[in-house]
Amino acid sequence: MTDTTHPKIALITGASRGLGAALAEILSETHHIVAVGRTTGALEELDDRIQANGGSATLAPMDITNPDAMAQLCRSIHDRWGHVDIWAHTAIHAAPLSPADHIDTKDWQKSVATNVTALGQLIPFIAPLLGDQGSALFFDDPQGGNKFFGAYGSTKAAQIALAKSWQAETIKIGPKIHILAPNPMPTATRARFHPGEDRSPLKDPRIEARRLLGTLP
């Protein structure tokens, strides 16, 4: 049960579905969840599951590429709780697979905005909330350089490169930056990349979320 007086706070960007939703459910056992996502209905379903398990959440239906909205959210978190203990960043734009010379301009722009620019804006917003004791979690998916993954692979690689720079800069002073490697899961993102795949061998996101959190020191 979450302590409602002085709760631990877990901020999940990309909490609507997939790994983000699974992390929110697992972390709600010990944290109050601030769930950020673009799909209000999916966030409400997540909230129902969290409440059914005795946890609590604050829903923030917004787009991480809107810097004004994200700045206001972080201000609200500061005013209400004063801190964030864990930030898990799972939001991603999975552009359709395409040869590099056929990448759609709008998909490219959305990939850069969601996968790279947004993170460059979010880190300065969220770092003060994490302080020197908090943890930030990023999730690698090394597709950079693979054929047809030009838009997704290159922008995801840039995202992780930024996270690694932050990790190197804060290793002695905090916050703690963790870059984790999930096993394949039957998520909507993977379905876009591997249509028709046999999904039965893939790991349930909740099982994988618990495994990943269990690797943290």
C-alpha cells in the first residue's frame, strides 16, 4: 500500500501501454504513480488496474513533445510532492519500417520530436525533482544501422546516447541513471516492426518489468 502522506513518487512517461504501463503497475506496489500518456482511455484503464491492486495514480494525459505542458506537470509535481524517486521513460514513436530514401517527412519529424527532442527538454525539467538520490530509467533497443530501421533506429540511438552522457556526468553525484535492455515483448511497437510474428515466446510486459526493476541496485 502506498503511503499517501509522504509517498514515493514514480513518474512514467509513456505509461499508456506496453512496458510503461507494466512498470506503472509494478511500481504502484510501492510508489504513487504519475502516469503520462497521450491516450486518456488507456490511462484510465491503467488507473483501474492500479486501484484494484491497492495502489494510487495521478493521470497526466499529455504529449511529451509539448514542452509547456511538461514544464507545468513538473511544476505541479514539485508543488504537490517536492520530488520524484523514479522516472521511467518509455515514450517512443515507432515510425514504419522504410528504406532510408523513402522515409516519410512527417514520420521523420515525429521520430525526432518524440525520441530525441522531447528527452532533451525533459531531462532539465525532471533532474531537479530527482535530486541526487532519484533514479532515471531508459530502455535500449539497438536497431540503429539495421536495414529499414532508419527513422526509429537512428532516433532511438540518439536518445540512448543522450542518456549515456547524463549517466557519465552524474555517476558520482546522482541522480542514478540506468540504461536497461528489455527482452522482446508483445507490444504494439514490436507488432509494427514484426507483423505476423508468433508472439507466444515473447515475454509478458509485467513479467519483464518486474525483472528489469529487480536488476536495479
